[in-house]
Amino acid sequence: MQESRDYLEMAFRSIKCFADDGKLLVHELDSLVDIARRDGVVDDNEKRILAGIIARLNPAELTSEMQAKIADLRGELQF
């Protein structure tokens, strides 16, 4: 079985999201998570990319909606 390379697409798209306005919006995070889920499995590389993206977010700019989304993802995906 060939390893999924979706994590590369996720990393590339996250760069575009941040380059846009320096922020990551909830719908942009949702689109990155959709990439990870599209093959039915969120693998370790995809989790690593998501964790890295979330680590780069400025806590002062996080909306309550984004905080809830991140908490849900961390609980669901265990990263």
C-alpha cells in the first residue's frame, strides 16, 4: 500500500492560507482537515501537519469558534 501524500497538500495549502492575511480562519482549517479525511484515515503525517499548523496560530487572535474547533480536533484525532 502506498503512503498517502495528502499531508504535502495540506502543508502547501496552509502556507497559502497564512500568506493571505496572516491568519487561519475556521473554514480554512476545515478545508485542511477535509484533505486529511478524504481517504478515510487521518495518518500520523497528517496529524503532525495539523498540530504544526495549530501551533503557529497566535493565541490572541483565536476566536471562540476556532478554539472549540481545535479542541474538537485534538480530542477526535488525538494529537
